[in-house]
Amino acid sequence: MPATAPNLPRRFARALARTLLGLLWLALLALGALWAWRQPFMERARTLWELSRMPPPATLPVPVQSVAPRQVADTFGAPRGADRRHEGVDIFAPRGTPVTSTTRGVVVAINDRGLGGRQVWVLGPAGERHYYAHLDDWAPGLAEGDVVEAGAALGTVGNSGNARGTPPHLHYGVYGSDGALDPLPRMRAVR
């Protein structure tokens, strides 16, 4: 049965009311999502989003307190046994010297195992993973999922893992999507 002229305004009014109600719900959902995104419990998600959109840093500070870039030997790629290469640099310092994050990032792993012994992994800008190994100890309260700023304490220099019996040092490595990257040129680029 065709719609009569008096029913058209009523049907139009109902359709308009449903549309406006739907738009109101969408606006409320958007406001709720915006509110949630800005809350402290979303800091990790916000940081991961920001880091994924950033380029890799052009420079990196030396992650061991009081060590200058010129004091770090270029050992990236040096043979380590018969079947592997050194995928970072070793930064020698007295046991207990503070180790700090070179970038803003998210702590994605804290382990005590394997070649690196006590280690911390930080996911930084452009998805690069920063590896701090052979630590004597971790910074108090450091936990996986923590958002850290450049310069934040991660631990102290030691010789854990396969570095037992060697002088205390930090093994620092950077890994991109294509594997290990030499961090020393970026440390020496700091002015």
C-alpha cells in the first residue's frame, strides 16, 4: 500500500530521530575513546604508537655513565667463536657503574639467561630493539612494560652470562628489522 501524504512526515521524523540517536551514540563512543586514550593506564599503548611513527635516532648517547664515545672500541662484527659475530659493542667500566637507556622506549624484556646473562631489552623509536647485557643488577623497581625516557636507569655494569671471568662491561646492541646494527657510529655522532 503506498504511503499517504500524512504518513510521510511521521516516517521521516522517525528516520531522522534514529539517525540522530545513532550519531549521538557514535559521538559519545568517540569521546569515551579519546578520554581513555589520555588516561595513565594507556601510557604504554600511546608510547608504542608514538615510537612506531618516529624515525630511528640519528645519535645515541653512551649508555654507561662517565664513558665517552672515543673510549668505546669498535668491536661490532668481530668474530666470536667459530660460528657467530659480535652484534654490538662492549663498554668497559667498573662494576656497579650505572647503565641508562639511550632512547625513550618501552621495556619489553628483563631476563637472566643465555649469553647476555642479566639483560634488559627496550623497544625504541622505529621499532629498534636496544639490548643491554652482562648487567650486575637491574635498576630497582624496573619492570617489563615500563615506559622509560632516555637517561632512565636500567641497571649496573657487570659480567653476567658468558662474560663471567672478563672485566665488567656492558654489551650494548641495537636490532632493527634487518638484524643487528652497529651503534658506535651513532654514539660518535653525538656533539
